[in-house]
Amino acid sequence: AKPVIIDCDPGHDDAIALLLALGSEKLDVKGITTVAGNQTGDKTINNALRVLSYLDIHKEVAKGATKPLIRDLITAAEVHGESGLEGPELPEPSFEKSEKSAIELMYEIINQSKEKVTLIPTGPLTNIANLFLAYPSVKDNIEEIVLMGGACFGGNWTPAAEFNILVDPEAADIVYRSGLPVTMCGLDVTHKAQVLGDETERIRSIGNKASKLVAELLDYFAIFHMNPNFGFDGPPLHDVCAVAYVIDPSIFTTKKHNVEIDISGELTVGATVVDYYDTSGKEKNVNVVFDLDREKFIDMLYDNLKKYN
Ligand code: BDR
Ligand code: CA
């Protein structure tokens, strides 16, 4: 199994991404780190611990940055509610967070791993940037970074920017210029990864704790994305795409492009500027994910949820 670290801000789709990763025999989740984003740093670590406690899974979970590198934190209570994970009833955590900080835990895991580690960030990139600033040598033992963030076309938090990148554009800039292979699951693909029709009910009918949780997360996540906000036909599984890509890239369509982060634009700060027509001739530093086989993706989630007791 591939050694991975999930760096997240749960978050409904983050929580579902965690469940997919933990249920897959293709991945070995070495550690989970949390970051401020959808909600404050205190709430996102608590949510990660509550999800794992509900499932009786004791993984090391370390708390990371409580604010972006230089900006004030933006949160997404409109989408994820006051707790960051409104909807399902979850127990209080039954175990403590790690004594290490997120970057200490990531450093330790990457340093000790015999195989190169894949990073899967599904929130703002603050922790990953802090890791590279504090311990640049970790890059030698990182396989790739498969993240949810950005978009080639359009934004969801401003006309030009996707939420995760907008929250901490300076951190994103450090990660995109890190020299490591970066795969970007942005809105181009994640808006196609909607849960449609009776699929939520199909998931619920699996009947175990994990599927019940996912169905209740989807019920809540659907509210914001269906009318009037985005007018989607179902909730988009943004973060789940990043985990699914690491499990099986063959169900996704990608193309390499030069991508830079706008950190100073008045209208476009936080945009992932994709050189779609290769006008600059600059290095194609990012593998941009554009499309997916949606049905295979939903089946992957379904099959992995079935593996839980
Ligand atoms: C991203 O923002 C968050 O609200 C979601 O968890 C996802 O990571 C989508 O723009
Ligand atoms: Ca997220």
C-alpha cells in the first residue's frame, strides 16, 4: 500500500475523503494532520478526532496551523456550518490529538518511511508550506503532492479563486513552486464529481456506521450546493477526488500545464493561473485534473464504504 499523509480541514468532503482513504487497501494512511480552513484550527482537529472516534479508528492526528502564513483566516461556515461538520451526530473525541505538531508529525513520517510518501492536502496549503520552510530536506522522500484546490476555469469563493487556494495563496505559491510533482484536483474535475439521483440512498443502504455517516454528511453538504447557490444536481465531492486519484488515477483525465498562483491581484488573488494554451513556454509544473469517470468514482467510494464493519 502507498504511504500517504492526509492534511485536511474537515469539512464534509474532507471527512468523506478520510473515510475513503482509511477504507482502501491501496493506501497506508501514516498520519492525519489538520489545518484551519473550513473552520478554525480548534474545530477542524476536533472534527477529525470525532470522525475517527465514531469509527473506533485510532490514528495519529496532529494539529497544524491555526491561520494562513500571512493573511487573516477565512472560514466557510456557510458551507460546513458552525462546527465545520454540521449534520451527523458525532461523539466527542475518545482519544487525544498527537503531542506533535502537524509539521513535526509529517517530518517524522516522511523521514522514517522506506518508500516515498504521497501528500494529500484537502485544505489550505499552510501546513505543507510550513513543512517545506522548516524542513526542506523532506522533499527528497516525497513521491508527489495530490491536492484539492484551484481551478483552470472559474472560482467558487471569488470569480477567480477556489476556496483552499484563496485562504492561503502564499502557501499555495510555495507548494506549486516546490519542484515536486503536483497533481491539482481543482473545480474543473470536482464539480463533475457530484453525487446524483439515488446514490446517497444507495450509500446509506450499505447500513454500516461509515455509510450512515457519509450519507448524513451528503445530506447536509447538498443543501448549499443545490438551489439557489450553485444550482448543482448534487453535492460535489471535491476532496474525495484527491484521494480517489491516488487510489486509481486511471479514472481521471489530466494534462500537464504551467500553473502559477496569483498572490497580489486585485480581482484574481488566489487564482491558480493555468497556462492552458502554453503561451509562456514555462515549465509544465502541474498535472491538472480535468475530468473523471463519475460512475467509477462513485462505485469506488461505495465499494470502500462496504469494507467497514
Ligand atoms: C474546498 O473548500 C472546502 O470547503 C472543501 O472542503 C474543499 O476542500 C472546495 O473549494
Ligand atoms: Ca477541504
